Amino acid sequence: MGVNKRIIIVRDDMADKSKATFTALINPEVIKADGKVKTDFEGCLSVPNRRGEVVRSQAIEIEWRDALTFELRKERIEGYTAVIFQHEIDHLDGVLYIDRIEN
């Protein structure tokens, strides 16, 4: 279609799964990751029935364009939500969690 946009859609309240509101982030990028990392198991629908240990930053700063206004936004995200964002942004770069597993 000739539209070069990278888009992820996330639930607005990751803690409360009963809320079904979502936000589209256009061209999201991790612009800063703090030095604190954690190794934990990840899985993915792209690689069924498999899990592996991946090292991820525990706090990141992301930048993206708002889907409605195209305004540039920034946000600091921490904990498990930061891991989710890194995982999903990796998909936009053609990287799967299995590519990050250290042997």
C-alpha cells in the first residue's frame, strides 16, 4: 500500500484485563533503556509450544506517534509492561524472542 508505518496495539490497562480499551502506537521506538535488566521466560504465539529465557530491561522510555493526532509522545514504562513493549517492538524489527535467547 506504500504506507510505511509500524504499529502496535496495546491494552490501556495491563493490570485490569476486564477493561477492553486499546491504544494504537505508530512507529514506536525504545529510545532509552535503563541499566537494570532481568532474565525471565518468554513465549510467543509466533513460536507455539516453546519458551526461553530472555534478558530484558526493566524500565524503558518509548517514543511514538498518536494514532489520532499523529502527535509525538513519550512515556517511561517499567516492569512487566516494559517487557511486553520490548517484545512487541522487536516484532516490528523482525526479531523474535528466540533470537534473544542466550545459549
